[in-house]
Amino acid sequence: MSNSVGTKSSGTLSGKVVLITGAASGIGRATAQLFAREGAAVVVADINETEGQAVAQTIRNEGGKAVFLRVDVSKAAECQSAIEQTIQQLGRLDILFNNAGIIRRASVVETKEEEWDRIMAINVKSIFLLSKYAIPVMAKAGGGIIINTASGWGIVGGRDAAAYCASKGAVVLLTKAMAIDHGGQNIRVNCICPGDIDTAMLHSEARQLGKPWEQFLSEAAQRPLGRIGRPEEIAQAALYLASDASSYVTGSALVVDGGGLAGS
């Protein structure tokens, strides 16, 4: 059985404008490329200018529309500017994918205060800030869609990841609260809870834990489907939540983890 994810476009997002944070790599990059293939104009937002510009250029080379914005998502002024620049350059904002995130593998005893603050700023505060400035724009236009990247560890706890688990648990409930508050404005808000996905962040976890990659990979694959996931598989889940196929879905935490939480 092939592990490939289909790339044939159906124009699902034709005419839409989407802003994706953490779009220079991993899940963000895969989603930016998929959304562009599906007809969306994509704002590639990331603090990594070199890689972010490369993603935007790749999309343009493939015939899509993309612009890069350098954004530190922990800073209110830069988040506000990102929304304003999106409107200025592309005319509207239909979909916001709050995907930027970082991890520190440590217990509360081992976690430094500045590490805790940084994780909360990138993983949670960024969603608050970008949504704060995006929602009025969406509401004025008649509606919109917000997707947040949470984690399976936002639903159940994990070992040696206290700050990360706390941040992703916050994302799940922030998602639900926003869905309640803004459903009347025709704004749907959902989050995705991935399991272990083959990204640079997962490789960073192995290094932080001092484990050889093959050992870490073997442990991470201990789930019903017997493997870790691919960024493209999370991008497909984001596409579902961004499309009319999920028109009656809001306030949900969509678990995409190869069955990792099935027995929890």
C-alpha cells in the first residue's frame, strides 16, 4: 500500500486568501503548498526569511500565488502588521492557520522560566494575537475560518514535555472558546491534534532527549498504524477544515495521529 498523498487539485480553495504561520517548514510548508495547489493565494509567514522566501518562490514557480511575510508571532505589533499586510497585498483574509510552534522536552523542574515563557508565547499567545486582529476583518467580510495546530499532547499528557503539553492543552480550549464566541459571525474555529510527524521539530526532540534517531523513530511508531506521520497528511486535515466539506464543524479538535490516542 502506497504512503503517498494525492496531489491532484480540485480547486477547493479557489479565490481564497490564507495566512499560514510557521510556513517555512514541516506542516506549515506542506499546507502552504497544498492550499496553493487548491487555488488559494497563500501568505507564507515565518521568522525564517530564507526558508520562507523559498517556499513562496516554489509556489510561484508551480503557477500559484504566494507572498512571504517575516513575522515574529510572539509580538503583537508584528501580528497586527501581518494581518494588515495580507489585506493590503491580497485584498482579503479568508483562512488563518495558526501553525507556528516550538517544543522543549523537559519536566517542570528542568524547564527554565524563559523556556516556559517562550513556548507559551509561540504556541498560545500567537494564536490569541493573530486571531485578535484577524477576526474583525473576517467578521466584516461575512465570515472566515481559523485553524490552530494543537497536539495529541493537548488532550493527554506526555513525559518530559510539561510546558509543551500545557501550551497545547491551552490551544485546544482556546479553540473551543473562540468557536463559541464567534460562531455568530460565521467564523469557524477548529484545531488539529497531530501525533508524531516527520518534521525538523521531531528530530529536535530526539536530540533534546539524547536519543539516536532510529531509536526515537521506533518508539514513536508504536501506534496502530505502525509509523509516524508525514506533514502532507496533516495538510490534508487542514484542507478539510479550511473547505466547505467541514461547513458544520467548529470547536472541534481533530486528532490525526495514526491511532496513537485510540487506547487512551
